[in-house]
Amino acid sequence: MSGTNTQARELRFIFVQMLFALAIAEIARKAYPLLAIWLLNGAGFTVVLPGLSHLFLALIVVGSSWVGWANSRASAKQRWSVDRTLSGPFVVLLADVILVVLYFLLISQAENPDSAGNMARPNALDEALVLTIIFCGYVVCML
């Protein structure tokens, strides 16, 4: 096995891990204004509860997905080297990236305050739709 193939496998693995880390960082970034409104501005917990629960849901989805991905055959360092486009390993990499992009979509829909500090009206329909798309992506990836 050549050093170039090993390096390509490592880069693919690190790339997807970095995307997961960015998704977790985005959850933390979105949680800060909610926690600041609750803890620093004295707003009631019920005001920020929808946004925090949405972010907690995203944390569970992203965290459990990372555990599943890290233990899957697709993430194995010894397989799935992406050395050219339009190959099986490239399609697997695209599937991984698309799923992480869907996690960002789920995170971005969390209810956050506007510039005046007013909270958006809670809406679980958007989260349910994105979760449905994510779970359909899991089913497609398992085929």
C-alpha cells in the first residue's frame, strides 16, 4: 500500500471529522445568545426553552450520528480511499458531507432572538421536516 493512498484515506477521515466538529461548534454558537438572555438578562426559562430544546435535539442527532459514523465501515481508515471522482468512495464521501450539511440546516433553524432581543415563535414543523430528510438519508446510505 502506497503512502499516497494512506494519506488520502487520512485526509478524508479528518475532513468529515472536522465537519462534525464544526456542527457542534455551531450548536454552541447558537446556544450562547439564548443562555445570555436567560442568565444575564433575567428572562424566564420558558422564553428560551424552545430554542434550547431545539439545540439539545440537534446535539443528540449530531453526537449520535458522529458515534455511528466513527464506528461504520464508511469511516474506516483502511478502506474507502478517495483518489478520484465518480467512484464508490467519492459517493460515500458526498453522502457523509450531505448528511452533515443537513445537520447544519437543523441547527440553523433553532429559535434565536432577533437584534431587539425578541424570541421567534416556536415551530416544530421545520425541525420535523429536516429530521425526516435526515432519517431518509440514513436509510438511503444503508442500502
